[in-house]
Amino acid sequence: MKIDHSLPLEYSTKQNGLNIFGFWVFLAAEIMLFATLFTSYFTLEHRVGSGPSGAEIFEITPVLIETLVLLTSSFTIGLGVHAMRIGNKKAMMTFFMVTLLLGLTFLGFEIFEFVHYVHIGAGLQVSAFTAILLTTLGTHGAHVTFGLFWGTAILLQLKKRGLTPETANKSFIFSLYWHFLDVVWIFIFSFIYLKGMM
Amino acid sequence: MEFFQRFAIPNPSLAIYASMVAIGLTVIAIIAGLTYFKKWGYLWREWLTTVDHKRIGIMYLISALIMLFRGGVDAIMMRAQLAVPDNKLLDAQHYNEIFTTHGVVMVMFMAMPFIFAFMNYVVPLQIGARDVAFPRLNALSFWLFFFGAMLFNLSFVIGGSPDAGWTSYFPLAGNDFSESVGTNYYMLAIQISGLGSLMTGINMITTIIKMRAPGMTLMKMPMFTWATLVTNLIMVTVFPVLTVALAMGTMDRLFGTHFFATTNGGMDMLWANLFWVWGHPEVYILILPAFGIYSEIISTFAGRNLYGYKSMVASMVVISALSCMVWAHHFFTMGQGALSNSFFSITTMMISVPTGVKIFNWLFTLWKGKIRFTVPMLYSIGFIPLFVIGGVTGVMLAMSAADYQYHNTMFLVAHFHNTIIPGVVFAMLAGLTFYWPKMFGFMLNERIGKWAFWFLSIGFCLAFFPMYITGLDGQARRMYTYSEATGFGPLNMVSFVGAGVMAIAFALIVYNVYYSVRYSPRNIGADPWDARSLEWATHTPVPEYNFAIEPQVASSQAFWDSKKKGHELFPGKLEKIHMPNNSGVPFIMSAIFFVWGFSMVFSLWIPAIISVIAIFACMAHRSFEKDHGHYISVKEIEETETKLRGAN
Amino acid sequence: MGELFPRKQVMGFVFSLILTAAALTVYFLHLSFAQGMAVLVITAFVQALLQLVVFMHAGETEDKWIIYGKVYFMIGVALITVFGTLLIFLWDM
């Protein structure tokens, strides 16, 4: 494997460059995935049938906490990548771990939120609105859950194999994924919650 | 026993029982044959675990041809049923099932893999690469497609075929009106193969952007590579839309949600909307690679550089952007206002402009060319007038006011077959004939090929032109019969005859393969067509590593210019080549997807959950695996090269 | 030690908190629907751009124009899909 030392570790082999570029293309596809969910959400938003509407079920506190937790996790993984670029493996792993813990916190709040919705009669099968709301949030939540497992796998590899072109590449790609989830959440926060409570 | 009742066919007929027996016997025959000839190991090592883009391309090709015949049998049955008024050959239920599976099979499981076959086989060769960017992912794409197709076809013998049309509109596709599991099959099978398509899109874009041979700038890429790039861009854009729509449809059917229901706020029209947000770009996904193949063939057999290279590229990019903003023309009559209909009318008509540019470019390429009327060229020349008719009727349909007359009639059926058959099917057959020698090392017989072309073209005109007339007279599509008083009888009989002639053409193509396998000469060299781009610069058969030395490209007709002007294509010297390792995981993972899909179709939750866990286990295995590929040493390359040179 | 301090990331984080606070005004102040939506659209898209440039390093390789082009093309199609659908179902039906 040819390693080009003039580039950051995560770009240093040909395959690494391909992986990062390919992942950008994948993220572009993810934009459309969430755009479709938003399209459906805006279409079905006011079609509540006999169930509750958004204004009736949304609460600002948990949503705000979720937002801050996720924004912070996006910041910490940014620090992790920064640490990786200056070659500090220990700091990098710490920041990645903090990120995953914050992700777990976010997920905990989201699960709590879902249980709450079901409890107050806004379950998946109640109306078109609840279905698309829970599907959109759930798709994001599923991405976060997947990210937690993926991030853990990368951490294990970092620990076992050290900072190699492969592990650096995986970590960088994972950071792209995590930032992207943060962007999606910003749109959920703005156009589902805040718009609904406005 | 109760458990097994769910697998029964709700509307059995003799044909279905016969198919069950036939499928059973075929499976036994394949297993027995593989065991008797001791080919299991060969099959596993050389094909099921391969990550070689060329082999994957060939597997796509074989699958597409098999599906072509399945969809073709559906088509013949439909035409036979409609051949005479008040026919009793099929009942309404079977007719519904047949037009549904015909549409899905032809679009998703015939046309898509056919274009993937050429993309996979040709694009890395055309850009001078050793493989695609992610060979392992490529294998996964293929196997997901393959198992998706198998799952869909399984519906015929287990549980019942889908019967709500290939568009599967809700509420018809909902549980209230489609009680059998058929529509579950539709949702899940297309979901699985759609995942594969999305991965192919990512793979191809990365390959083309990042892995071109030195000197090949974007504007020096061969036209088929450009077409592939633009196609995959659309594919990555719209397949996620389908993924979401299918997931929502699946949830409606399996989990009792109300996305597309008519109660509790659900909106059935949203399905139509999302389906066509994907569905319209999908037809451009099919036609753009076809345009690419025609461009290659026309410039090869006219002996001239493609006329208007830049306008060709620009028109494809414009088509790709416009294709994503025309979807509502599929449901002008749904009830939205004049403003949106006008908007989508205008954008639809605008697409004919870049398409027209391409038609003129091909005509100007032919102008003053030394045309060789080979089989691929015949298809390309037949394509131009026939496709123009399809395009012009498309503009008629694009006018939303007039569309109230054409909507849901045979006129529409005639229109889209008139674009897809001369556009896509002709291109695939032309490409098949054109690339056959590169893939298999011998030519298809030209004389039989020409007969097949004429049968196909004449059969096509006979089969579909009458539908324009009956459609304008009011014959609705998807109706299993009509009364004699309508007067549609004679023209439908003509259609049936045309379908029969087309069937003869396909039989001739099969015979041609058989004949050429037996009698075609094998010493054809690497460049039997005197062609122009890099895929013809390497040996036939193509070695595993494609090019022993990375080519240096100076123009969009790199190989042609090297032949005529003496450009040195391979200036470097041999170095060891890095190649990816084979892997069985893509096959296994896709097989698990099949189990998952099947369990979901029948709401068997426990196997469904187990298979989801198994899928994630496969992904974890991939993450932790240390796979650095292998090297082919200079000595091995030299041996292979000498052997291949000797063979020619 | 200057280059070791993640100045860019810290600035990005502070700015994203400010944008979140700005978006919250639609909840705490009583804006009209149009004003509120204007605030949300601006804060959300600026926030997205911020993540893209500061944290995701979208512009750091030679492929930057292709990456940006691809992302913007997607956003364009996404907006067409959203607004086209809204046109069909809400504003014109």
C-alpha cells in the first residue's frame, strides 16, 4: 500500500481518498432521504385525523436539551479529528468517547420522548401526522443508534491497531457522518419542533 | 398446517401450478448438474465471491436476459388476452397480476441490470482503471439486486403476485383492496434491489471522478462514461426517495400506519407524488446510458468523431436537472390546480430541447460518415426515427389540458413503449452485440442478428402503433377485456401479431447466441469493430487487471487516435498491480436480506429480527476485517501478457 | 502551541450556539408566521453551511468543487421536491 506522507493520515492512501469521496456521495444521497421525509412531513403536518397536533404534544425543554447535547457532540468530534490531525491518539480517543456518550444521552432523551408520545396518545398508528413525525424522528434516531455501534467499533480498532491510515480514514468518515446527523437534527429542530410550536 | 396456509396462492391457475413444477424441476436440475459436474467450488470461487467488475457485469447481463424473458412472457399473455374482444384466456385477477409483474420486472429487474451490466463491464475499461472504486460494494450491489429480483419472482408461486400495477397506487395497494401478500413482495423486493442501485450509484460516481487514467480530463471522457456519470448522479439523487416511499408503504401494510390510507389524515396521493419523484428520473436513468451506447456505436460505425461532444455533455446535464422537476406530469388529472399543471407541463416540454440536440448530433455524426451497417449500427439507426415518434407523442402528453384525453389510455402505453423499446431495449441489444466480443471472445453472427433486428423493429411497429389509435378512441389501459361493440378488436389483433413477431426476434437472438457459441471464429483480436475508446485497447479476453500498464490519454477518442496518429497509449513500464481480494460476505449478506424480505412479507417477526441482526453482524465483520488485497507480480503479468498476445 | 489549539472548532461551536439561540426567538417572541419562517430558514441553512465548512472540511481536497457541486445539486433537487410537492398538495389544490 503506497502511503503519501504529505497528506493527512486519513487521505494518505489512494483507497482512503476514494472512501472519503464516496462517503460524500453517500451523504448527498442522505440529503435526499431526509428531504423526502420532510416533504412528507410538511404535506401531512396538519392531517391529524382524530389525534393530537404538533402544537399539542411538543415540549421545548427536552427538545432544547437534545439539541444542545447533539451540538456539543458535533463539537467534540470536531476536536477529536483535530487531535487526530496533530497525532494525539489519546486525546482523540477521549473526544470520540465523549461524543459517543453524548450521542447515547441524546438517544436516551429521544426514547423518553417517544415513550411520552405513545403515552399521551400520539403513537405511530394514530394519524398520518403522528406516523410521519415518529418516522422522521425515528429515522434520525436510527442513524444515531447505528452511529453509536459504528463509533464503538472504530474506537476498538483505534485501541487495538493504533492510528494507521485505515483507522484514521474510518474515524474521519465517521466524523463526517456525525456532523451530518447534527445538520439533520438542526432541520428537525427548526422545521418540525420550532415551526410546530410557533 | 395453519402456519403454512399463508404461503398458498390465493388465485391459483393451471399456469401457476405448471410454473411451480417447472421451477422445482429447474432447481433440482441445477443442483444435480452442479453436483454431477463438480462445479460447486468453481461457482463459489469464480462467480459467487468475485469482486471483479467484469464478472459482475456478466452476471448482471445474464440476470437481465432471464428477466427479459420472464417479462416477455407476461407481455405475450397480455396481448393474447386482448387479441379478441371478450376473451376468456385470463380472468381479471390474473390480468392484473400479469401487467403488474410485467412492469416491475421490465423496469427494475430487466432494464436496470442491463444498464448496470454495461456500466460495470465497460466504464472501468473506458477510463483505464483496474476496477471500480469499491469492488466489494459492487459485489454487494449485484447480489442485493439479484436477491431482490428472486424475492419478487417468488411471489408468483408463494403467496400470490402483486396486482396493483407497477405504480402500486394507494389506496388500491393498501390492505383493504390488496389483501394478498403480493404488494408486500413489491415493497420489499424493490426496496432490497433499490439499496443495491444506490450503492452502484455511489460506486460509479467515485470511480469515474477519481480513477480516470492520466490525461483523461472530464471533457476527454468517452460519451458512455459521461452518460454513466450523469445517470448515476440521478440515481443517487432519486433512489432515496423511493426508499422512503417504499418504507412508508410497507409500514402502512404491515404496521397499520396511515401515511397513504384514506382515514385518520392519510393521503393516498402522496404515494403517487413520491413514486413519480423517483419514477420520472428513473426513466432517464434508463435512457441516458442508452444514449451513451448509441453515441459510442454511431461514432464507431460512421468512422467519425462524435459531432458536438460538448453539446452532448451539456444536454445530458440539462436533462438530468430537468428530469427531477417534471414528475407531476404523471398525474395531471389528480386534482391539483392549473398553476402546478402549467409549471410541470412547461418543464416537461423543455426536456425535448436537449433531447433534440442529441438527435441532431447523432445525425450530424452520420453525415458524410463511412457508415458500416453492422447489427449494432442497425439498431442505432432504427432507434432514431422510432424514438422521435415516441418523443413527439411525449410532447403531446406533456400538454396538461390535452392529457385529460390521453390519460390512462392505450395512447400512453404506446408512447412509453415507443420510447423504452427503441430507446432502451434496442440500445441494450446493440450494446450486447457490440460488447459481446469483448466479453466472450467471439462475435455474434451478423446475418442472424440482422434478421432479429428486422423482426424486432417491424414487430414493434405492429404491436404498438395500433395502440395510439385505440387509445385515442378511448381504450383504457389495464382493462382485462373489452366488448366487441367498441371496435377495438381488429387493431388489438394486429398488436398481438406484432407481439408474436417480436417474440420471434427474441427467439432469433437466443438462437444467435447458440449458433455463435458453436460456429463463430475465436481469433478475432482485441479490436474486431475497429473502435475508438480504451476498452478495445486491451486484450480479449480482458485480463483480471484490465491494463498491464496504465494508459496515457490525450483525447476523447484515445484508442482511435493512437491507431491513426500513433499516440503512445502505454508509455510506462510494468509494475506490480494491487488487486482486491474475493469475498463471500456480499453474497451471504444479500442472501440474509432475502430471508429478511421473505419474513417481512409474511409478517414472520422472529426470523425478520434474527436476519436484521445477522445483517449487522456482516457489517461488523467488514469493519473489523483486515483486507489489504493482493499484488500481482511483474512476472505473473508478463506471463499473462505473453499468453494473451500469443492467443491473438 | 498556537496551532494546537482548535480555534476553528471553538469558533464554530460558539457560532452554532448563537444560531440556535437566534432560532429560539421564534418560540419566545411572538413573531408572525412569515417572520418566524424567515428566521428559521436563515438560521438552519447558515448552521448547515457552518457544519459543512468548519467541521466537515468540505473544501480541503482537490475535489472540493465536485463535493460542493454535488451537495448543492442535492440541496437544489431537495428544495424542488419539497416546494413542488407543497405546490401540488397545499397551495394549488
